[in-house]
Amino acid sequence: MWPESADASQNASPVTPLRSGLTTGSCATACAVAAARKLFFNESISCASITLPKGKVVDLPIVYLAPAGAGVLAKTIKDAGDDPDVTHGATVFVHLALSANSGMHFRAERGVGTVTRSGLALAVGEPAINPVPRQMISQHLQGIAAGADYHGGFDIGIGIENGEALALKTMNPRLGILGGLSVLGTSGIVRPFSCSAYIASIHQGIDVAASNGYGHIAASTGNQSEDFIRRHYQLDDMALIEMGDFVGAVLKYLRRKPTAKLSLCGGFGKISKLAAGHLDLHSRASSIDFMQLADWAAQAGANDALCSQVKTANTSIEALNLCHAAGLDLAAIVCNQALIQARRIVPHTTELEVWAINRRGEVVGHASDFSANTTALAQ
């Protein structure tokens, strides 16, 4: 889970272009290609060419290729480019063997998890190898099999070295994917800073909650906000969505798949960014708008001197404390503005509320458009 932060540091945008990477599904496809060419033609390739879903051809290095049991084991190292991906640098491997049964038979080997809850794209009991990677691997193996005049099936075991430990840094355990990581990918490419795997996990978390009958979900930016909202509503883990900075991923997904109630909870600084209209709350994408905070402070009754102090505050919490000392409820206005921004995306059939906390995990503001008292604080 991402740590809570009331204010992220305002880092300058990177000067150098950011590198794209390749998904775990692309890595597994490359390993399957290398293993198949070894099986059928005894080729020991050090680089596998694969075609991505949109037609682009890419090359991936094969770092290990050798017979293993009745099949062949192939390995590659995942390069996620400049995306902060937990699997960047991980070794992805495929153990490929021919099968007496027709078709493609996927298995989870060490480091790849198994689905144990409904609501995902895969049935309970299936290895956590998503549909697009399965399709990519199947198409490439079918092409190689046709060239070898082979009409039988394949046994495809996919694993990720150290995947069991890496999975603990993801939302997989909460999603009911146990024993390892998921083999993900929709385009085959990891866009830098898209955090596509994280966003996919957010969407999966919403699906799992809905499938298991949870009409009220809570999306939080970090540990402290999640702890608060869990205690406040006594929510089960399955109803808690770890959105990190990606509030837009939650709101836009609920536009397509609405829930009965959504609680958004985050540090005051993060919530102020949403209030200003930002849907990516990371410092690389948005910053605290102290001029806007000063305008909202004026709405709360701040005089010119206090507004000037807010404009020059070091952090949003300092601005909040300045207003609090003057008896002004800046947090209530910020939460209400955040609610307005979120409501522009989330359908009105969903009950919506916003909570803001301070660095100690204490609630400082609340707004709900289904409540007569939009500034009531939890006791």
C-alpha cells in the first residue's frame, strides 16, 4: 500500500523522455515462443520476436533456454521501462510441453497466483493469467505449431521468480489471488508512469467487491486514510480499495460500473488536489494550489492577512492549521469542492462522500451530498 502523505514534494518534470516497457504477458509470450522453437526445431534463440495485440513486433531477450522434464524451460527478465512496476527486473519463465489433449492448458507455476474469489475476469480456481496474455501466447504457439505440422495441444506453465514475495506488495491477496502475482497485459506495452497494473488492480478490486455483494466501497489514498475509514464503518477488507493517487481510475470506472455508495478518503493535501480538479494526485502530475486554498479560505471568512499567509504556507496542513486557529473550517470547503469534482464523473445513483484526514490519521473534514450535514466530523 502506498504511504499516506498530506503534501507530496513538488518535483520537476523529468527532462529526458520516459521509456516504455513490456508487460508480464509479453514476457511470458516471448518465453513460450522460445520454448516452442526449441521443442519443434531445436533452435536455441537468445532473442524472441513477438507481435503485440495492435500489431507491433518487439524483441525480448531470452536469458535461459533448456530442456526440462518432458518439455522446455525458457526465461526472460521483465523490463517495465520507467514505469514504477513491482515486477520490473523480475524473471518470468515458461515451462512448455506438448499435450495429448488438444488446446492450450495454462498452469500457475511458482510465483503466479490462483484465483480464489469471484468477480475477476477468470473463474475461481484458474491460474491468474489474464485473458489477453492467454490469447497472445495461444496465437503465437498456434503459428509455430502450424509451421511444424503439429495439431496437438500444449501444456503451458507460467511462473515468476520470487513472485510470492512480490505479490505481498500488490493488491492480489485482497483480490483473492493467492500464491503469487498475476500475469497481466492488454496492449503488451507498459506506458511509463501509467501504472497500468495498479489501475487494473483498482478495477479488479471494485469488481470483486461488487461480485461479493458489497454495495458500499471505500477508496483511500494511503494507510492512514484506509485505517480511518475501515474503523469508521467497520468495513471488510474486500470493500476497501487502495487507490493511491489514482482517484480518476476509481471515479471513471464507477461511471461504467456504479456502486450504491462510495466513500473517498485521503490526506488533506491529496483531497485539495481533487478539489482543484486533478484526477492524478501524484506530485509529478499535480501540485498543491495555494492560491486556490487562499480563495477557499476567503470563502470561509478569512481576512486579507490570513489569505496572504495561506498563499505562502509551506504545506497544505500549515494552511489548514492557520485557518483552524482563526476558527475557520477550510477543510469543509475543500471536501465539498472535492465532492463536486467527483460528482461530475460518478452517477447520481451512487451515494458519494469525501473524508479528509491529517498526518495523524485524524479526520479534519467531511462532505456528502446525501447528508443534510455536510461538515459533520466523525467523533
